[in-house]
Amino acid sequence: MDLSGVADHSSEPVDYERYGFGPDGSPIRDRSETIRLATLDMPGGTRIEFSGDLFSNHIGMVEVGGDSHVGVTFGLESKVSLLDMYTRLVPKDVPVPEMLLKHTARTETEYEELRKRYPHQECVEEPIQVPDDYDELDFSAGTPVPRANPTVHSGFWDCNKGADDFREFACQGDSPSGLIPFCDEHRQYNLLDRWTGKAANKRRYSFSITAVCNTQIGYLRHYYKSAGNWWLLFDMSLPQDQWVSAHWKGAWGPAGKLNRWVRHGVLNTPAGAYFRAFTAMHNG
């Protein structure tokens, strides 16, 4: 599905974050407590990290790439949980991080069933090398989960390509419940804020794809809003000619639906430095 339509809500390029405020004027508070759950080294050269935020009960999956022959492994998927993504990629004897199981289950009974189904431990310390033939693995997920369709995420991106190419690379995918998409396929300079705005637009997920070009460094940040304040959930620097795909999910139930804000930007910008971005908030 083409998700290139941009939602109405956007910001002027004013850096309120620099002064400790979010795009709506609410204050920014301390960063949450994020721990790394597992790291996967993909055969194409990208690296995937699963993380959990203990303070706010979020889990995330972040993939970084730069090779122009390698695309996003999982894009905007409506029927694929982060647990499915993990078990789709690793051999079935590799332990599953405990927080992935707990966060996926909606009830205590489901949680106990998942603990019986999968080997598990708190975190997987050593990087996991995903086999070259992972598409054909006898993986342990109950239902086969397809890899992101290369005809949907047409796979490849580099800075020699243009807006139409980025739209095909990033602004495609399923249409999850409550989807609010922002496709910024044209060159963006300095910074860009995308957020849900009104209380009626609270969402469980924030998802983004960011590609930086002609700059020493770019960055990506995901925030959520709670008790009238913005909390930094994820912060990453990105070298020139790299892209990053980031999924972050809140807890089940009303507490997991929150206002969300994603900041894309470039630092130390020489003339001609820019980025392109896709952002989506949804309920899965």
C-alpha cells in the first residue's frame, strides 16, 4: 500500500527541543531507562537491535543499513509483532529475551504459554549471526511470518536516488489500525518534527525510516508524552549515507496509547546536507 500521503499535522522548522520543549510547548523530562535485549547481524550487513524501556514499558526494534544493495528487513507491518520479527530471524534454539515475551502477551495466561513455547532468558548478550538462508529456517513462530516484500519496500536506497525512489523504498507497507502517516520524500534540511498532536490521536506505536546524505552526522529521536511531559525513548546518531528503521511499541491496554513525537535531523551540516524521512504512528 502506498503511504505517501502526508497527514495534516506538521511543524515549522523551529528547534523548540533545544530549549527543553516539545513541538507543542510541553516540557521535555529525563530520558527513560532503555536496555539492549538482543543484537542480530544480518547476512546482508545490516544490524538489528531489540531494546526494552523499563520505565515506560516500551519495546523497540532498530535496524541500521548503508549498503545500497540491502533494504529494510521489516517495514510497516500490521500483523507482525516484534516477537514474530525476532523468531522469524533467529534459529529456534536461540533464547528469546524475556521482555519480548512479556510485552507480546495480553494476559498472564498468554505469557505463561509463550514461556513454555520458547527458550528464554533476560537478555541475549552476544550478537546473533542470522544465517544466509534465514528465509527458509524452521523457525519457532506458530504461524509463518513473511519477510517484508521487496516489491513493497523496493529494497534499496542510496543518496544518488531521488524523492520517488525514497517514496518507493520507505513510504510503503500495510495500513495498521489508526495509521497516521507522514512521507517526507523530498530533501529535508536541518530538522523535522512529526507528532500526533491531539489527545484523540494517541497511538501505541511509532515507526520511522530516516536516510541522511551529504552530512557528517544525522540523528533520530522518538518521544512519548506522559503526565504532560515529553520523555525521550530513543536517541541515535547516524553517519553519512546511512539509513535507520525504528519500531517502538507501548504496552497493551489504555496505558500504552500515548501522544508520540519523532524528530529527524542533521548536525554539523555542510552546504547541501539533507535527509529524507517516513514517519508513522498507529495502533498495530
